[in-house]
Amino acid sequence: TEEPNQRVIRNDCQRTRAGVPKFKEASTQMHLEKMLTFFVKLRGIKYKQGINEVLAPFMYLHDENFSLDDVFECLQRFLHRFLPAVFADDEFHALQCFFISFRYLLLYHIP
């Protein structure tokens, strides 16, 4: 079944790395869309723009004898290890905290 914002997921897949031939392929866009849709369903969250760009580098592994399941597992492990709170809920609380911290860091170095 489709997500309520499936159109957003589909559009993001079409825009992902649009200048790279691999990402222009219909099969790659289909795999991106299926994995992103499964990801949000599995996590029980709403799709957030940006997850597609986190997934994109792992799609290169598919050409290197990685199955799509392996690619998805890489995405899951990466997010769990390095971005555990960013895509964990329906809001952007963690991301907002990152921006606030970054703003203070900039103000410290460039008063």
C-alpha cells in the first residue's frame, strides 16, 4: 500500500542525483521508492525529504554484488549508528537541535 505522501517520495526519487545516469534509470528510481516507502512503514514515521539523499550513496553498492536487501540493511545500520534521532519521529526536533547547535558554533567562530 502507498503512503499518504507517496507523491513526495516519488518526486524525491526522480530528483535524487538527477545528473547521474544511474539515478535516471527507471529501475533505480523504482528501487529507491520501494526502499523509502518500506523504511517509513517499518519505522512507523512519515517520510521526510532528505532520506532519499542518505540512501543514494548506498545504491552504488547494488552494482558491486550487494543485493537490494543488503543496500537497505546498510541504510538501516547507518541511520541507527550515525543519525539515530534525525528520522526517528514525525517531527524535526533532532534536526532543529542540530541547527541551533550549528548556529551557536558559527556565532562562536564568526561573532
